[in-house]
Amino acid sequence: MSTVFASVGTTLDGFMAGPNARPGNPLGDGGLTIHRWVFEIDAWRERQGLPGGSGEHNASAELVEENFARTGAYVMGRRMFAEGELGWPDPPPFRAPVFVLTHAPREPWVRQGGTTFHFVTDGPEAALAAAREAAGGKDVQISGGAETVRTCLNAGLVDELEIHLAPILLGSGTRLFDGVDPSVRLTPDRTVATPQVTHIRYRVG
Ligand SMILES: NC(=O)c1ccc[n+]([C@@H]2O[C@H](COP(=O)([O-])OP(=O)(O)OC[C@H]3O[C@@H](n4cnc5c(N)ncnc54)[C@H](OP(=O)(O)O)[C@@H]3O)[C@@H](O)[C@H]2O)c1
């Protein structure tokens, strides 16, 4: 059985995005700083079609490589998708099927490099079931945003949560854990720290 893992970046005060997030202002005001650690590493730059050779290869890069390698399909929320629809290159960085949770039906959107966005209107269980089927034995990654991760945590659908904790404060925006049932248990099983970010992986139960 493949593992369902959520992998998201947050600030020290718990935000996944700053205020005023919308297509054209991805991650909201100040929110791109949450991912600053990833922008200069080789594994991420290669997936974005940027010159990978100029990127840094460090402990974070190895985690990003591991993350891409283990993932056979992705699940994300429609608001995350709507921002990325404008900003992702073609081919997009996923190189695998992506299942977008939404209440608005839409035909699949086929991009280059193995990424097709499928729009799922019958809830997170259905999105994850379709992703598992498509993943061909690999793991399923929930990429965000906050509402999607929260919904899946509360429904007991997440096996693992990896937080990429940026050493910054935003003060306002969209928090990951607002509305998460406090009975959700998170047990740390790996921590990798660099000066730019601390990656903490939790088993969820
Ligand atoms: N820091 C990070 O690592 C990270 C990662 C990803 C995203 N983000 C940021 O997070 C923000 C988006 O997060 P968000 O919490 O606002 O939204 P989101 O989780 O990306 O998307 C929420 C949308 O998903 C759909 N949805 C959620 N639950 C559903 C259900 N049970 N059934 C059907 N559809 C469902 C709905 O779409 P409809 O409205 O279409 O019905 C809902 O409006 C963006 O600013 C993005 O940049 C940050």
C-alpha cells in the first residue's frame, strides 16, 4: 500500500501563505519567503526548467530529490492549483498525474512531461483513491494548500506530514493547523536542519 504524505512549507508562526493570496499573487504577501530555501537548490531548479547546474546541492536538495522520486501522483486544492495554473512552466514540476479537489467540474488539463491535472468533485477520499490508483505503487503526495491538508488530516487520510519550517514570521495569512482536530497525533520521526530551513517529518496517527 502506498503512503499518503503531505509536504508543505510553513513559517515559525504557522503560516502556509501570507494575506491576499490569489492567482497573480501566489502564496500571498510575503509568502514566497516560506519557500526561499528551495529556490536555489539544484533538484528544484531542474524541475522548474531553470539551470540546475547553478543550484546548490545540500541536505535539502537530497530531501527534494527523495520527495520527487517517491511520488507517483499528487493531490492538491483548487486554490493552490489556480495560482499554479498561471505560474507553473510547461512541463510543470510534477511529472505525474495531479488530482485537484474542487466543487467545479472541469475537463482534464494535459501538460507536457507526464503531468495531467484531473479535477475531482466527490471529495478527498475519491481524490486520494484515484491518486493511489494512478501512482502505480509509488506514494501519493498532498501538496497543499492549508484547507486541503486540514481536511485530509481531520478525515484520517494522511500517513505522514513533512513540514519545511522556514525561520521567518509572517504575522498573518493562512495557517496550516487552524481547524485541525487536536486529537490528531503527530510523532516526529526525522529532522533535517540547515541554516535556511528545518525539515520535520511526522508520522500521523
Ligand atoms: N506553503 C506551502 O507549502 C503551500 C503549499 C501549497 C499551497 N500553498 C498556498 O496555500 C494557499 C491555498 O490554500 P487554501 O487553504 O486557501 O486552499 P486549497 O486547499 O489550495 O484549496 C481549497 C479548495 O479546494 C477545494 N476543496 C477543498 N476541500 C474540498 C472538498 N472536501 N470537496 C471538494 N473540494 C474541496 C475547494 O475548491 P472550489 O472552491 O473549487 O470548490 C476549496 O476552495 C495558496 O496561497 C497557496 O499558494 C502553500
